[in-house]
Amino acid sequence: MAEHNGEDKSVDIRGVSKIFTLSAGDLPVLDKVDLHISSGEFISVVGSSGCGKSTFLRIISGLESATAGDVFIGGRKVDRPSVKTGVIFQESRLFPWLSVEQNIAFGIHKKVDKEGRKKLICQHVGLVGLAGFENAYPRQLSGGMRQRVSIARALINKPGVLLLDEPFGALDALTRIHMQNEVLRIWSAEKSTMVLVTHDVDEAIFLSDRIVVMSDRPGYIKNVLDVDISRPRDRSSVPFMEIRKKIYTHFFAESALSLEYYL
Amino acid sequence: MNARSKNSVKAIAIGFIMPVAFLVAWEILGRRGILNSSIFPTPSRIFTSFMDMVSRGRMQKHLLISLLRVVKGFCVGSVLGLVIGTVIGLSNAANALMSSIIGLLRPIPMVAWIPVLILWLGIDEASKVTLIAIGTFWPVLINTSRGIKNSDRKLLEVGIILEKTRLQMLAKVVLPSAFPFIFTGLRLGVGSAWTCVVTAEAIAAASGIGYLIMYARELSQPPVMFSAVMTIAVVGLILDAILLRVEKRVLRWNEPDEERG
Ligand SMILES: Nc1ncnc2c1ncn2[C@@H]1O[C@H](COP(=O)(O)OP(=O)(O)O)[C@@H](O)[C@H]1O
Ligand SMILES: [Mg+2]
């Protein structure tokens, strides 16, 4: 993976552990996670629910601090959130009192004049295919459209790294596939490093360069699979199905039921 | 749009049924002599006396004085309520510091403040405006701080990720998300302000709509008294309606889904 425009967008996760201290006692959530993600790489993280995937992303973003270990983005240690690391959540987290345009504009960090601001907003409204909906309010939009707005809001600062936490989990199957194509398009246009958390194995295979399989809580990296299939990928091709089978094998390694039961 | 406005006309018409039926029954009972007309003047008598006071400018004069007091007291009380409510909502320390004193002072009935305020501020405007300010202050304070405490953590995180300053967070995330609560506080505040002005004037005043009631009682003019009481009711309703209008306009985003076409 080349380093584009000289900007280092690599993510280096070194020995990250996380223990939540609850009144009932300690809850270990992540256990010594090591992972190097190259500049511009597309990584997916799959794992059963509650295994610490969101916590993992939140630590990369700086929203949560690690109990042990460090995260470096572009060689700089992460100690707080930054506009250079965009985050997209499952709930689109739009401001209900702002229109589509205003929600996207909320993302703008650097000082720009009125003209430049307008251009920037217009460009990003177009990028996520929402032209014509500039003045709509979130409650008037479908789930897919809301997620597009949140993507535009995250992209407007040109973040080097984009973290996506089950961004399409709440969408119907067809909209989800549509949004996956959009993300690929945006990824090839923006050349940012992507870290996608998903419980949809097909989504992970369709999108990513590598797939990280996490264990149950406390989460550690069970395996990292390369997806050596040229894009656009055919979900029913043989290599696609082989990778799918591999991932399911990891998931159900300890299960009493045979793999064939699930496939 | 047409269907909507038709619907709202219908709603208003339905709302009028009960009061009109009530007045008609009252009028009939009064004319038949079933209600004692010296303590229950008929609606038509009340209306005549109301129009008489309006034509001589008396009603407007008293009403205007009361409204002016309400505006002054409401402005002072709601600004204080907003500012202190915001501070309490934002800071746990301020909340801990203030909660005992608020718990102590808030249950004091407004009427109990009147002699105290007269003692401190004298019998004229200042004591009345202060009473109204206190009456407005509490609901605005409580609802503002509650709204701010309730602001969605998930939305705050969006601001944090986008490296917004504290001031930007307050102005663009925290306060807007508290708006529905703040407006509830303001509406309760207006209602309370209106009650307070009447109370204050009824106890110690030489003008205003509350004074008019007590004055009419002393002079045994039940129609005047009832005119004033009904004016109070109607003006209270109008004040609430105005605020509701403003709220709807400002909180358009908060409305339930409407048909778009
Ligand atoms: N702020 C927190 N405080 C305490 N426990 C938490 C917190 N955030 C997450 N957890 C717990 O950590 C575990 C992993 O959560 P999460 O990272 O959201 O999992 P996933 O995204 O894989 O479903 C869960 O058991 C959750 O209850
Ligand atoms: Mg999660």
C-alpha cells in the first residue's frame, strides 16, 4: 500500500488492553491487541457481539483510553479524538435540529470563507448522492440517507483514517449492498485508511483487504485473513465463498454443531 | 396543507363547544332566577360591564399595567433561570452546591414571598416584579438544567471528535438539544408569571387586573369582578398560545412526522 501525498495514514495498535472497572468488578474487554494497518488499507473487524469491537474502534479514535498499550496514527500517539480520524457510528448521530446541509457543515473544522464553505458542502452533498435534500431534516430521511449524511460529515475534513462501527447494521439488505458500493467508491476517491467493524461476514469480504477475526470477550485477535480477490468482488464466486467458510470455521471452532449446519 | 388548516379549524371549533355550552347554561339559569344574580351575574351582564369598561379605557389600563409587570418579571426571571440552569446542568459541582438551597427555597409558596418582598422592596413595582421573576425563575431553572443534563452523550461525542471548542459545544450541541425542555420551562414560567402578577396585585396594589378584582369586591360590583376574572383566564390562554406558536416555529425539527407532498 503506497503512502499517498506523502501523508502517513497508517494505524499502529500496540499491545492494547482494556479493562472496564464496574461496581461489580473488573470487566476485561480487550486483551493485548496488536495490529498494524498500512496507509490506505481497508481492514474489517468481525467478532461476536459484545467481544469489544466498538471499544477497539473507540480506543483508536481516542474517545476511550486503553488500560495498557498505545495506538499510533501516522506515527503520532493517539491521546484524544482528532478531526483527522473520522468516526461513523451505527446510529447516524445527526443533529435533529439541523438540516442535511447544516449537519454536513457542522463537520467543517478549518476556517474557510463563505464561498469556500458553500463549495465544500455542495461537493460533499454530491459525493454521498444527496443533491436535492440539502434542506431536509434528519427525521424526513430514510436510514440509508441519514447514514450518507453522517458519512459526508465525517469526510468533509478529509480524515486520513475513517473508523466505521457497524455503519450499515440497521439498514435493509439491499440498501446495505448499495451503501457498501458507495463506501468502496469513496474509499478509492479519498484513499483514506478504513477500519470497519461489522457482524456481516459478507460485507467484510466484499470490502476489505484484510479481515481481523476477534475472539469472544475479552477480545484478542484470533486470526487475520488476506482477501486476495480483485474488486469489484462477486459474492458468489468460489474464492469469496472459501474465505467465508474460513471465517465461519473460526467462529464456530468451539461449537458443538458442525459447520455445515450454518452454511 | 388545506386539509391541515381545515383540521385545525375543526379542532378549535370543538374546543369552543364546552365553554359556549357552559355560558349558555349559566345565562339560562341566571335569567330563570335559579342562580342568585347578585353573586352570579349572567354572562350578558358581565359582557355589558366588560364593554363598558373597555369603552372607558379602564380595562385596557389595568391590563396593560399587569402585562408590563409580567414582561419585566418574566424577562428577569427567565434570563436568570436560563443562566443558572445552564451552569447547574453543565457542572456537577454547581449542581451539588445548589441543590440543597434550591430544594429549600423552591417549595415556598408565592403568596408567602409577598410580605417578605414588601418588607424588603416596598409596596410598589419592585416587589411585584420580583415576585413574578421568582415565579418564572423556578420552572425555567429546573427545566433548563434538566434539559442540559439530558443532552445526548452520543451527540456530544460527535462534537468531541470534530474538535469543537467548549463554547461551540454549548451553543451548537448542548443548548439546542435542551430546547424542548427549555421551552417547557418558559411556558410554565409564563403561566406562573401571570398567576403571580394577579396574586401580588390582589394583595397589595393600586392598579392592575388583580387589583381590579379586589376593588370590585369592595365596591360590590360582581359584573366588574367577573369581567376581570374572565380577562385573566383569556389572557393567560393567549400568552400560552403565543409561546406554543414560538415553540412550534423554533422546534420544527422536533415535530412528529408530517405528510410531505
Ligand atoms: N463505557 C463502558 N463501561 C463499562 N462497560 C462497557 C463500556 N463500553 C462497553 N462496555 C462493555 O464492554 C463489552 C464490549 O462492548 P463493545 O465494545 O461495545 O462490544 P461490541 O461492539 O463488540 O459488541 C460489553 O460487555 C460492554 O457491556
Ligand atoms: Mg458494537
